Amino acid sequence: MTTIATSITDLIGHTPLLELQKYSTNRGLRARLLAKLEYLNPLGSVKDRTAWSIIRQAEESGALQPGGTIVDVTSGNTGISLAAIAARHGYRTKFYLSDNISPDKITLLQAFGADVVTVPNVNFADPPFLATLVERIRTENPDAYFTDQLANPANPQAHYSTTGPEIWADTDGQVDILVTGVGTGGTVTGTAKYLREHNPDLQVVLAEPGLGSLPTEENPYPHEIDGVHKVTEVETEYLPDNFDPAAPTEVIALETADARTAAQALAAEEGLLIGTSAGAITWVATQLAQRPENAGKTIVAVLPDSGERYLAAGTFATASAQTDGRVPQPA
Ligand code: PMP
């Protein structure tokens, strides 16, 4: 049997679980903390699973025709995954993004040939805006295939059929607590559904951005936890269709500074470079691992992407950086 892949899509999934041993020992954590490293997908994020599931189903149903155009609204990672698979399969792509998006992500989208349209970030602070934007996308691109990651069932289905089973198999069914964030809700809805079918007592905990990390009229460009949204105190009609509000047993809010602290700690202590939402999920998992009632339990934290996507955003900028004089200093 050959093990040579013939398309990037052959390389999606089967990401490893890494026990955060040194990080846990340094903090005296009582639970076993396992990180699922989604940045090891070929396009560098958990969204490879979603993008491939959506494109595959659209090809099978005939909704996506050869040479067609794919459009969606994305915080970057879904677009990057869709654009790369589209390049391999011969489709064009066009994405609508907030104008606060990490510059690294825009460059990646363009590398795969995507057209990029930016929208003022503050608009996203107003929940009804998203529906207006979706309407605009459909009007401006009448012949395109709108992937609709917020509502397309192929999104949670990808996690039900891959992420969940991988966690179950790799832990030998020893998983007590799942920690994620919610962008579209695909990860938590699909993964929790599969794991609960095997362990009805599974706890599911979400990391959500605190009020200081969300755009407002007064502060339209705060440091944000890219890719994840607030889900508590949001009217049901404004939650993504792909988010099952019954999936979480608990939601813990935190600010971007906390998420960055956790991401920096994993870089410094484990040599692991993770993104901001992954930092947020790690921060929440750490709180859970410190609780006496969780002693001896296994926590799986699904870490969506790599810190390399947020270098320009300053996630790893620390006061301790030193220079021998060769590195140009900011003016
Ligand atoms: N973190 C990052 C960096 C993401 O790009 C996303 C997807 N937008 C998520 C978390 C959330 O994943 P999901 O859409 O499956 O809820």
C-alpha cells in the first residue's frame, strides 16, 4: 500500500494530540491537558476540515460546477483553506473579510489567487449586519457558489465524522472535558455531538471574548481573539445556525491579553506556536485543569491554528525582546 498523497486534501485531519506536560507541571495542574494541534493540517488550520467537507459535498450535489467561483464571508482561515483547495480543483474564490484581519492572512489568501473585499470592522459589532452582508454577497455574485459556512451542515458534519472520532480513538475513549471556541460553531457542534454519543457525561466548555476584546463605536479596532465570537447574551437569531446552543455545559469569558499570555507561555515552555484563539482555549483549559473537582480528568483543547498567522498582530511581542543592533528598530 502506497502512503504517497496525491492532493493536499489527502493530508487533512489526523492531527496529533500533544500532552502539555511541562506547562502543566509548571502550574501544578490537576487534570491531564491534551492539545489537538490543528495547525498541522496542510493549510494550517482546523478550517481545512470544513472547507474540504463543503467543497466535496457541493461537487457531489452539482451545486459547484467546474470552473465555478466560491464566495463567503470569513475571518481568514476558512478562506485560506477554500482558496487552496479551489486552486487544486480549478475554482475561483472571492472572500469578504473585516478590515482588521491579520495582514498575514490577506497575503495567504492572495497567494492562493483569492479576491479579497474588506468591510469596516465596526460593522460586525452590530449583530444584524451579518445578514445584510450575506445579502450583499449574494447580490454581487449571482453566479457564484456561496459556501455559507455559518449555516452549511457540511461544516459541523466534518467535525462529527473526523475531529470527534480522532479524539475518541487517540484518547482510547478517555475524554472528560472538551474545550473550543465558537466562530461558526462547526467545531463544537460536530465534535461534541460525536463524543457525547460515546460519553454522555462529556463536559463541553467554550472560551468566549470578554467585552474589552470586542469592537465598539468608541473602540472599533481593539486587540481581538481572531476567529471566535461571544455567544452568551446574544439573541438566538444572531447566533450562527451551525452553533448548537445545547452543546456547551459552560462558557468562560476572557480578554485578548489572557489569550496572548497563554500563547506566549506555550511558546516559551513547550516550544509550541499557537494562534490567539488557541491561546484563549488554552487559558480556559488551564482554569479547568486547576479545579479540584477536575483532578485526574482528561481535558482535550482543540487549538485552531498557528501563531505564525498572528506575528504581525503582535501576539508574541514581548518587552523582553533584545537586539544586538542589527535589527532595525521601529521609528
Ligand atoms: N479560531 C480560529 C482562528 C478560527 O479561524 C475559527 C474559525 N472561524 C475558530 C477558532 C472557530 O471555529 P468554528 O468556526 O468551527 O467555530
